Amino acid sequence: MTIEDLTTRTAAEFPRIRRDLESLVRIPSVSAPAFDPQHLEDSAAAVAQLFRDAGLPEVEVVRVTGPDGRPGAPAVLAHRPAPAGAPTVLLYAHHDVQPPGDPAGWTSPPFEPTERDGRLYGRGAADDKAGIMAHVGALRVLGEELGVGVTVFSEGEEEIGSPTFRTFLETYRDRLAADVIVVADSSNWKVGVPGLTTSLRGLVDCTVELTVLDHAVHSGMFGGPVLDALTLMSRLVATLHDDAGNVAVPGLVATDRADVDYPEADFRADAGVLEGVRLAGTGPLAARLWTKPAISVIGMDATSVDHASNTVIPSARAKLSMRIAPGQDPAAAERALHDHLVANAPFGARVTVTPGETGQAFQAPEDSAAMQAARWAFTTAWGTEPVDLGVGGSIPFIADLADVYPGAAILVTGVEDPDSRAHSENESVHLGELERVVLAEALLLARLADRL
């Protein structure tokens, strides 16, 4: 086996990889409760068949019951034993997807994969069905020359916070045990430059309710002495940031450490920031994204403009999402946010905070042998060295993996790029990058098997 062999095999296999990705995208496997759960069953069955066809002899669709007594979504568990003396690698990706969002925001139907300018568009095309196909593709490329043991875990509820993940690990602890864990659910630096994710922010969210009246009243008869709940909610959420846009909640971890320069022009282009909009926060841009907290208002209950009447609104609710820096305890961050909101209740309004989801941040240890193998594989596949990058988003279950399998090396790899628009309308994967991802994973597995 040579690098040239694997490169040739990847190119020959890629048309089938693309077709199978398109088939997966056509299954609307949204895990949110409001959507038909049968699609998750269909998606799990399709993923299971892909891994059977890729040469894994033990494949099944399983589920566990979560701490709340509810059954989890279907997950695919597959295995191929390791040859004597070889390591075992756990390959993770998820087959559930986000809701499609506003249909008007899509240029093409969200569940009909469509190619434009070298990118394949569709919900899940990048996050994370491309991750599944990276694993499938690498196994196909290596075939009988795999040389390592492989376990596959493809869950069906990552997009709703992986509520049964820890229970799944504890239930199948022995079957999931591995020397190296590859989580294919992150991003690369940009098209043409790979990335190895070495840190992830954690997550704390909550719902805050603000009440000023026990019922709605006429805005003309009573407006003035009492401010409406939406105005006061606006004042409350405004206290979460200082005038420069830095998070202003006391007690949160924040550092300016950033080893990568992220040019502002690149960030503006990647994020689609409108001309004239000033960026928030101070310090290096990469630090603002990776090693400092961020708070967003991701939802608010309010009377729509079309249904507005002349009343003083008595109460309002807002959903807050806070990303926490590596090194921050989620419970401490949750208390800090709660205390800040209650202490800053404007005009004595009644403020109630209901905690929601929390997740640990992740900081990779110093270079392991597996990480060095990954750097070599990425450099070989792309022809340029990978960037060690942080990610502002969260993958909370990685902390569970590190806790249950403390001796395993965890590699967080990417199938996305800054134009992928995961979770948004017009999600896409760059097809050329996906081919490189498949090649890189095949190279990595061959290197771990000591065959390259």
C-alpha cells in the first residue's frame, strides 16, 4: 500500500461516495420533537447498510432509554475486530439533522441535494452526513487492507443535545472502547487548508421570563407609569454586554490566548457581516471566537407586528445561549448568568430564570502519537499543514468520551468549511474538500496500522 494507491482509490471511489451522500440527504432525519420520527428510523437503516457494504461484519441499530425514562433515537453500532496487536479506532458521526428552517431561504429544496459551483447543497450535506460518508469512504478505500480494528457509532440525536449519549456510553462501554476516537463533526480552516480542532467552547442555555403586570392593560389608559415587558426585557438583555460588546457577566472565564490570526476581512466574509456593522468585543478575533464567552438571544416570545394591539404587554420570555471558554465549569457559569439576570431586573420587574442545556468545553492535550499521525495524514491529503484551531461551537459529548475513556486519544476532524452554513439555509459541503477528507482518513487509519 502506498500514498499513491490510496489517492487513486479515493478518486475512483468518490462518485459512489457522492451518490450515497445524496441518498442520505434525501432522508429528512430531523431529530427535533416536532418532526416525524420515522425519518430517523429510515436514516439509521440506511447508515447501517452503508457500513455493512463497507465491510464491517457486525452492524446493528440500537437505542437506549435516557435518564428521563424516554427511549433515545436510533443509533448505528458497527464493529470490525482488530488484527492481533493492532489498535482499535472508534469512528463517530451523527445521522440526524437540524430542521430545514425557512423554505424561502433555500435556493434549492433542503432535502433535494443539488450541486452548484462544486458544492453539494442540502440539509445534512455537511453536518453531519458528510462525516458519515468520510468514514464509509475511508473504509471502502482501505478494504481488506484496513489493518486496525474499527467501531462505528452514529447517533441520531446530536442536534437535540445528545440526551442519551452518556447512558449509551455506559450501556455499551466495552463495545465502544478504543485506543483512538475520531469525531468527524467539526470544520476545516478554509477550502484548501485543513484544520485539527484542539478546543471547543462549552454551552449553557436558559429561558428568562420577565413579568410586570398580572394581565394586559390599555396602553393609552395605563402606559407611561409602567413600562411594557418587551421594553424591560430589552433593557435586561442589554446588560449582558458592555459598550464594546464584551460579555459583562461577572465570574466567567475569558482569555486572549489565540495562536492563529483570523483576519477581520475573512471573518466578515465567512459570517456574512453587513457592511458598516461593527464587530463586537476586544482582543484577538480568534480569541473572541474560541477562548472567550459569547451570549446570544436565540428566541423571544413577543406579539407579532401583524397581531399587535394597543396594550401594555405584561410578560415576555427570551431564550439565551451562552458559549463558555475552555476551563469554565458549566455549573458555575450557569449560576453566574442566573445571578446576573436576577440582579439586573429593570424597574423591579419579576425575573425568573429556568436553566436549560449545559455542556463541557474541550481542550485537547499536548500532541499524542494519534494527533501526530493526523497531522501527517492531513498534510499529505491537502499538500499543506493543518491549522490547530478552536471552534466557537460546542460538542458537549466529547467531555463524556474523555471521561469514560481517559486513555483514548480524541481527534476532532472536519468536513465543513466556513461556507458550509451548517444549521442555516443553503447548507452545503465542498465536494473537493470531502474527497480530501476521505483520503486523509484513509491515510490516518493506514498510519495507525503502521502500514504507511
